[in-house]
Amino acid sequence: MGTKFDVIVVGAGPAGLTAAQQLASKGFKVLVIERGKKPGSKNVFGGRIYAHVLDRLYPEYVKEAPVERWVRRERITMMTEDSWTTVDFETTKVEHKSFTAYLTNFVEWLDKKAEAAGAVVVSEVPVDSLIIKDGRVVGVRAGNDEVYGDVTIIAEGINRLVLERSGLAPKLSPEIVALGVKEVIKLSKEEINDRFNLDEDEGLAWVAAGFPTHYLPGGASYTLIRRP
Ligand SMILES: Cc1cc2nc3c(=O)[nH]c(=O)nc-3n(C[C@H](O)[C@H](O)[C@H](O)COP(=O)(O)OP(=O)(O)OC[C@H]3O[C@@H](n4cnc5c(N)ncnc54)[C@H](O)[C@@H]3O)c2cc1C
């Protein structure tokens, strides 16, 4: 480090890499700093990506992105312990509105797009703090390293510790965040298709409310992804 960049992005998640790709493709000198072993190693999600924004940002994504299944069926189930009712939506249209994916694979793809556009992405470097001079953020500190940029984009995710440590954001209070717990059940492609009555590569997204959270606000969602 030591060079000056037009833009420093903290965090190589979907937000940071997309910001980097967009800016690098417009000719800005962009550095992305990620604390994980590689982009994608620290990011968590359930499995469904809504695609409308991708149409605009990555027009080629339908052919290129690591899509598992296009979601063509939706279910919403209201449950008690022993009874339930379900609203079932189905379409035969190829809509490309949302798909299932492994976030790790998807973030790796976003990383390739950012680097192909000219962004420099460094991993295994946790940013400790922002360098603030005369009330302006002019760079970031990581260990003994300092790197400078005209603009710093903080894309560190919901645990915004860099922002909090810098006094630029208050500590999150429990009532404005939600806790997500994820369980992965491995089934073969054939088992998924058979159990959920799906065609080849057809996706289903299923949300449930009531009993799964013991009637507390929240819900459960199931996203069917092909076995790796
Ligand atoms: C259980 C669960 C299920 C979810 N399901 C879905 C879903 O199905 N569909 C969906 O669209 N969204 C889902 N989400 C939300 C989704 O995960 C987030 O919206 C998305 O990951 C946010 O992207 P981001 O780039 O802002 O942050 P993140 O993905 O959190 O990325 C932040 C990155 O910054 C890095 N970083 C953090 N601090 C530092 C630092 N100090 N220095 C360097 N790097 C740093 C992290 O390592 C990470 O790579 C789910 C979330 C959870 C928890």
C-alpha cells in the first residue's frame, strides 16, 4: 500500500464489488480491501438473488452469472404446529426476475467483473479505521499501513464496525436489526425435483410464518439450490 487511489472500497461483498466495478469501468483508479481470505468467503445469505438491478448493472449476467435455478414458483405458508395454509404462485414464463445461487460463487463472479474492469482487490487485510483530516475522510488504516483515496466507500456490511469506531455511525440497537439463522440441507438435484415437483433447473422460493418463529415477528424461508 502507500499509493493514492481515486476510490477506496472497504469490503468485497456484493455492494463493495459492484461499486468498484461501476467506478473502475468509468476509468477511476479503485482499490477494494477485504478482510476475508478471498471475496465471497465472509458473505452469508439464504440463497435467492433478485435480479432487476443486475439487468442495469451487468446486462450480460443471464449468460455469465453462476445461476443455479430461476425462481418460477413461490409459496407463502402460514403455520401452526399441526396445521397450515399455503398460497402457491407459479409461472411458465422465463422471467429472469430472481434466481437461486451460492453467494460465495456469485461474489467470486462479481470480483472477476470488478477486476476485469480494472479495480485492484486485496484480500486478508482488515481495515481498522478511517484516516480523517480536517473533518474529511482521506484514507484508511490497516495495521501499520495507510492508504489514501479521494473517496472512501464503506461497504463493510451490517456489522459496520469501521463506521462505528470512526464515530460516523451510532452503535446498532437490537430492535432495528434482525437475526438470521441458516441451515443447509443437502439433497441431490433429482431429490429436490422429486420432493418439490420441479422441472429441471426450475426454482422454488418458500416462506413460512407463525410456528417456525413461535409466533414472534419474523419468518422462515426455504430456497432450493442444486447440490454442488
Ligand atoms: C441468514 C441470511 C440470509 C440472507 N438471505 C438473503 C437472500 O436470500 N437474498 C438476498 O438478497 N439477501 C439475503 N441476505 C442479505 C444479504 O446477505 C446482504 O444483503 C448482503 O450480503 C449485503 O451485501 P454487502 O456487500 O452490503 O455486505 P456483506 O455481504 O456483509 O459484505 C461485507 C464485506 O465487507 C468485509 N468487511 C467487513 N469489515 C471489514 C473491514 N474492517 N475490512 C475489510 N473488509 C471488511 C466482509 O468480510 C464482507 O466480505 C441474507 C442475510 C442473512 C444473514
